[in-house]
Amino acid sequence: MKPLTDIRTLVLWLALFAPVAVWIGWQEQAERYERFVQDTSIAQRMLSQKVVQHEAVLATLSALSHPPSPAQLLPSLQPAMPQLLGLGYLRGGAWEGSGAAPAGMPGAQEQARQLQRPVTLAVDRARYWLVAPSSWSLLLDARRFIPAGDFPPTLASLTLDLGMGPLTLLARQPAGGSLGGIMSLHKPLGAASQPFPLHSWRRLTPSDWPWTEWLAWALASYLLAAASAAWQRSRAEARRRQEEVRLAAMTRLNTLGEMAAGIAHELNQPLTAILAQVRAAERLLDDEEERPAVRQALLASAGQARRAADIISRMRGLVQPCAPSPRAAVDPDALAASLLFLREEELGRRGIRLSWHNASPGARPLGDRVALEQILHNLVQNAVDALADWPASRVIALSGGRDGMEYRFEVSDNGPGIPDEALPRLFEPFYTTRAQGMGLGLALCETLAGAMDGRITARNLDPVGACFTLRLPIAGAAA
């Protein structure tokens, strides 16, 4: 596969892979975030059930007419409530509890009575008192609400803010940078007395990316791109073969025409001489006895000679057009592009670089596109043949541009050049310097150029190489 084709296949693959890969990543992110929200909601409900349980315990204690002392009651509650650290109540300014009276208890109790619901009194980031209007209070440790292993396994980090800064409840993911973003969600606990903000977040790492899906789509999209590139190459190859067949057929027809015209030109003179000699012999016959038979034979020979001349004449009529080919303005860039497309693969295999440069992009030669294509093809083929055994780098330069009232095509190579003795005879029919040549290619080029009011010349370059120049009238120039 050629490098240019590789680049096109890569671009096509990227065009197929990139948008779908983004969509796959977005879908995976959306599904992962949905699971994250669901699991965070589960954790929030679990914690909310715990804090609502605290309110229920306070309501139960408030309903007791003769409750036991807090010191006696605490051991019986702790097995069911491991988060319960202390218990007490404040009545008439006197504190009775399982431990020392906390600072700020009277104020918290007064606030609870005003609000007619329990309020919290923070001790530190993890502990707080839940104070009821009935004077009962619970000392709670938020770290013991739910064991870390009971939270959904997909959650990474959970913090709860009791009023003195975030308290870490879950830390399954180490701190550090994130290459995939962060999912974050804030939700308060579902208890009016303890609406502590719950913060859940998770850093997305490369391990969370949909590598399997991406790899599967990368392979599938590569196969699609490769199949498309192969299809395009097969179409281009089919077009190239069609062009080669068409050009080969045109070359054979034009060569046959040039050959037939040359044969007709060469045979007409001897046939005319034969006809004249036979007529002279007819007049010189004097033998009366042999005269009828000889006369009949000579008449038959003359008839056959005339018949041969007629056949040659009809052949010339077949190979020579009755009227000049129509001429029009030709786009030299399109002409060169067609030639480059046709010869690109073949020249690449031979290690020959063919280039095109248009010095006058707006100029147009006046001529027959088919004839021009045939001329340039023959000139390029001659250059290819000249570079066949050339040991150095092989370059064929095709250029075009306006030169006064003419348009000039040049086909040059960096090969060995043309022998000096062959230069004057290059355009003679049947003259060739190649062992397998017929000597008709350049003669045909000159004939086609002349039919378009053009001319073709050849010269050697310094220090090496040869250059063929085709000049044609410029389109739009005054006659």
C-alpha cells in the first residue's frame, strides 16, 4: 500500500472512529453517573434511617413516666445503637447523665423547646448531642452510623458535615489527580433535626474508561476503512485499466493510420510506374500472331495494377480523416491530471517520479484533447524508455505555460539524452534508435501536432537529459 493511500485510510478510520468513540465514552459516562447517583441515594437513605431512629428513641424516652437513670439505660441501648456514646437529661438546671454535662446544653435545650423538635449540639467533627424539647439528649458518633463495608461497593468517597467540618465516612479511593473527571453529588439527610449535608464523589481513572468497547469499535471501524479504501483502490485500478485500454487502442489505430499512410505513399509510385511500363509494352507489340494474347495479358496486368492502386487509395481514405478534428480550448491541468493518474502506479513501480507544473494557470491551448493526450503520452513513454537503464534518480518533468501567442508544453527527463546524430531524424517515419521500436511514435506526434497548427521540437539538456517541446496556438488569440 502506498504512503498516500495509508494516510487516506488513516484519515477515513479516524473520521469513523472518533465520533462513535466519543459517543461510546459519553454513554458510558452517563450510565456510570446514573449508577453513582443511585448508589449515593442508597447511602443517603441508609444514613437517614439512622438519624430518624435517633428521633424515635428520644420520643420514646420522652413518653416514659418513670424512666431509669441514663447510666442504667445506656448499656441496654448500645447493642442496638453502637453510635450511641452517652445519654442524659437536664431538668431544673440540674444535669443527670452517663457522663459530664456538655457545654451549651441549656441553650440547646431552650432552642429545641422553641422549635418544638430536637436540635444538634456539635462536640467535634464526628460527635454531637441530639437535644429534645423533653430535656433528653443523646451523644452520637457519626463514624459508627454505618460500617464502611455496608455502603454500595461502587461508592468511593463519602463525607458528612455535622457543623464543624467534613467527616470522612468512606475513603475507597486515594487522593490524587484525575484523568477522567470527577462525579460529585450533595444530598442532605432526611431528618428535620439532623439535615447534615452528605457529599459523595468519585474520581474517574483510566480504568473506568470503556476500553473494551473502544477496542471493538476501533477494530470494526478499521475494517470498514480498509474495506472502503480497498474498494476505492479497485475502482481507481479499474478506471486506470480502462484508460490504458482506451489509450492503447487509440495508439494502435493512430500507428496503423501512420503506417498505412506511409505504405500508401511508398507504393503509389511503383504502381504508377508499372502501369506506365505495361502500357508502353502494349504499344510496342508488333508480332501479329502473338499480339492478341500478349495484349490480353497486358490488359489484365494493367487492370490488376489499377485495382491495387484503388485498394491503396481506399486504404488511405480510411485512415485519413475527411475533415480536420474539431479544436477547442483545453484545460492543461485536467490533461496533466489524467496523464498523472494513468501513469502514476506504473512509474512508481519503475522508480520514476513524474511531476506537473503550470506556469500560466489561466492560459488554455487550442487543440484536440484526444490528440494532445496521445502526444503527451508518447513523449512521456519515450522518456520512460530513455530512463529504463539509467542508474541515477529518475525524474520526468511535465510543464506548461504561455509563451507569447502560443502555449508551450515541455516533457523533459534527466536521462542520457538523445545522440547527436539522431536529433535531425527523430521525426522521420520508421526511424528509431531502439531495437524494438517501429519509428512511428514521434512521426505520429508531429502529424497530430501539425493537424492542430502546432509544432514539436526536441533538444538535449545540459548536463544530462532531453526535452521535447510542443507549441500550440493559444485559445482566444487573434487569428
